[in-house]
Amino acid sequence: MAPPSGVDRGAADAKNVPDAMPSPLDSISDMRAAAKWMLAAAGAVGAALISGGPLVAVGQVHGVLHAVLAGLGLLIALGGVGTAIWFTSKVLVPRLMTPAVLKEAGQPEPARPRGSVRRVRVPAFLQPTGQRELAALKELIDANPAEFFGIAATSLDGLFSRQEGLRQNAASLARQAAREKDPQRRAMYQGQIRRVEENGERVGRYVRYLLALGLAWQIKADLELSRKWTLAGAVLVIAGAVLFFGSTGSGGPAYVPVVTTTPAATSLPVPAATPAGNH
């Protein structure tokens, strides 16, 4: 009996399985360690802003205008620290990478039917980052498929489809083997199941490698974005600190030194002693 058409001979002949290649997951720990250092630095700056130094400087504020400017400067500086912490902490958020995420990368949003409820648009800075980067990675993989998964497939979507087809084929063969009464035919089905599972394992290695690569690519995009916002936050901190300390160091009452002259001590004449014999 000929093997079913679902048996993946191309994947069985694939030689370029990425077993000896370093896993992209190794770079994730390094990128998250860098993000932790950035968070620690931003936290140290925030602690310095709310420490005793600025509180002492508040005592030098004179007038409502300078008080408002000092408060605005401190708020801007703390806002810069919060911005850096917000975007850097997104690097540490756990992510889930699945074939569906890679498939949907770069695809336009489906049109909503007329009369449907309009969804609230989430601001870009609150949305998960990395979709544009994943779309670029997907284009790179599809442009050089042999470099990423050998002859197992010709595109990323094709690789995922082949994996799913092998799973369904293995399940179908298992059901046929369970219903088969002839021992020889049952043994034939079991041999086919083993070959399909071997092919599925080879394809699965490519899939796991590409999912790990997509996850590392997405975290890399988060780290690059956090660098930009950390730089913007540093500019806000500097601007706020200049405004704060400029407001607390000026505008007070002018100090005019008062010079007081102390009158010189005058010496009083000392009366001469009267001899006792003159009384």
C-alpha cells in the first residue's frame, strides 16, 4: 500500500535542522538585564528628585509665581523618570509567541461590517510593540527561506501549514490503525505514523526556532523603543530640574546689608581723691 499523500518526504530529507545553532532565547536574558540596569538608573534619579535636597530648596521659594514654576519643574522631572520606567518595564513583561502571531504580522486589519460597534482605538504607545518589526522579520524569512528552514518549506506560512498537515495526517493514520483488524496492515500504518512523526519533529524544530527568533525580535524592538523614551525622559528631567532650581534660587527678597556704627566709648574724668586731713 502506498503511503498517504500527507507524508512529508521533503521535511524528512531536510538536513539544515538548527540543532547546533545558538537559540535566540539566549539573547533575551541579556536584553532584559540591560533593561533592569536602565530601570535602576531611572529609579535612582527619581529617588534623588524626591530626596531632601529639593525639599530644602522649596524653602527658598518666594511668591506664587515661583512656587508654581517650581512645582511645574518638579512635575516635569518626575514625569521624565516615569516615562523612562514605563517604557523600559515593558521589556520585562512576559510575551507569548505563537504561529498565529507571526502569521498576522503585517496583515491589514479586516474591515468591520457596516453597522457594527466601533471599537475604541488604543493609543499607539499603549499597544504591544513589535508588530511592524515582526512583519519585517517575516519578509526577511520569506525572502530567504532556505537559510531559515532548508527545504522543509518555501515560506513561513507554508512551514506552519505543513506542520499542521503533519499533525492531522498522524491523527488520521492513528485512527485507521486503531480500526484495522489485519496485523500486517496495522503494522504498515504504524510504520507510516512513525515516519510522519519524524517529519513532524524535524519541521517542529524549525518552527520552535522561528518562534524563539520572533520573540527575541519583539523584545529587541521593545528595548530599542525604551532607549528612545529614556533619552526623552532624561531631557525632561534636565528641563524640569533647571526650571525647579531656577525658581527656588531666584525671586526672593533682595538682601541689603545694614551697617550699624557703634559709638566710641568716651572716657569720663575720674575725680581726684580728697586727702583725709582736709576735712
